[in-house]
Amino acid sequence: MITARKLGLLFCMAILAVTFSSPAKADEFDKLTVFTFSAPVELPGGVVLSPGSYVFKLLDDAGDRNVVEILDQEQTQVYATILTVPAERPRPADKSTVEFYQSAAGAPNALKTWFYPGDSYGQEFVYPRARTAELAKIAKQPVSVGSSN
């Protein structure tokens, strides 16, 4: 009889926990965002995305929240997995945003930062040293330096 009561009490507690807990939102944890680009976009590592829609999301790599994965809209093909550095902006925006570095005429714009809605902190994409120097020269401003050539 006591075992049945304990089981009944545990069952009721489990039902209450499920009923009153907030649903998990993968979009907020991994910051999954779909961007549609009307022109080609350059990513670190020499990857160029064609115009179209792409999924950006954070990977939780052993607690490091600075790895961005970029996939096709169906999330079946990975185009890039990129290590980023934290970026900050003065005020959060109400929608996801990306910023680009200026590029040479006719070249795809290079992706600079990505911010999730409501966040003051986002991801800054880091390019190899040689590309960083080119971007800084074109933009006439400093660019985050990568560790590889």
C-alpha cells in the first residue's frame, strides 16, 4: 500500500513538473537563424555562399559558445563550421543581424558579425592573416586577426 502511494505521488509530481515547466526552445539555445542573401557571401576559409537561404547556429562544443555552423535551409549540408570571437554592440536589436566587411569591387562581401535578437553579444568571424590584411586595407580599419596564414 505504501509503495502504491509513493508511486502515485511520484506520478503526480512528474505530471505537475511537465505541465508547469517551460518548453525547451532550441532556437534560443543554439540561436538558430535563417538568413537569405541576395548576393554571394564570403566566409572565413575561402568559402563563398551563393545567393540563397542558410541556417546559422551555435554549436555547444564543450561549453565553447564561439563555434558557428552554417548549413543549407534543410540542415542536411554543412557549408562551414567556424570558430568566432565574441563581438559586442551597444544595444540589442529586435531581429537577427549580420554585418559585412567592405570587399573589392565585384568580390563577395565578407561576413563580419552575427547577432541574435535581443543579444548585445554576438559572433565575430575571424579570417586568416592574409585575408585579414586585405580586408583591413580595403576597409581602412582594423580587422580581427586569425591565427593561420
